Amino acid sequence: ISDFMKEGFEERFQEFLGCEEFDEKMEDFMSRYAHEVVRCSDIGESKGHEGEFEGGEFTHEVYSIYDKYVLMIEKILGKFQESENLSNHEFKAAMENMQRIDPLMVKLILCTWEFGYFLDICKDYSDSNEMPREGKEEKNDEGKCHK
């Protein structure tokens, strides 16, 4: 571990991501968008041989939701990176080191770098949470989602 990985870094990072604010933001985002991502994607047929998503068809809405997710996570992580006074290079190295400690948290972060991870967590959320009635949408003939 490099010098920038100050003692207690992992604990501070886990505490930061374990705070109620982060949980609320993730839950709000997933409850708002995960079902839509799954409905508006052809992800069921696009899993590769190792379980990651390959190809598939995704609407512009799905990519737009992904962009919102990336911005949300980057904003949250930026606060932590700033509080630790880490450069981008140091922060990325620290995140790679965190994977051995807390794979779930790292997966949430990797979603900002890999679209397939994002689809995976949306599908997991959608599979384990019922879609809210007011959020139900249907696909039209062109595959675009609408309310």
C-alpha cells in the first residue's frame, strides 16, 4: 500500500459509503430507474459466457440513466477523494485495493467505469424489488419506453 493510503483509509471509505445519505441516494436512484433500465434493455439475451453483459440492445433512455448514475457516483466519490486529499491516480489505485476488502462497494463504483456492471446491479435490484405501480411503463413497437 502506498504512502497515500493513510492508516484507516478502508474504514473511513466504508464509513463514508455506509452513511445513510449514500444508502438513500442509491436506493432512491435504483427505485426510480432500475426497473426502467431492465424493461428498456435487451439484457436477458445479452449475457456473455462469464456472466457479464455483451452487446444487447439498449435505448437512448438507458444510456441517459447510466449517465445520471455516473454523475451521481462521481459527485459522491469526489467528496471523499477531496476529504482524503488524493489525486485521481491515487484514488483509482486505492479503489483497486479496496476490491479485496469490500467487493460490493467496488462493484457500485465499477458501474461508473463499465456499463455492464451497471446493467447487472439494475437487474439484481429489479429482480429483488417489486416495480412501483405509478412507475410502470410499456415498450412501444419501436422498443422505446413510455409511460
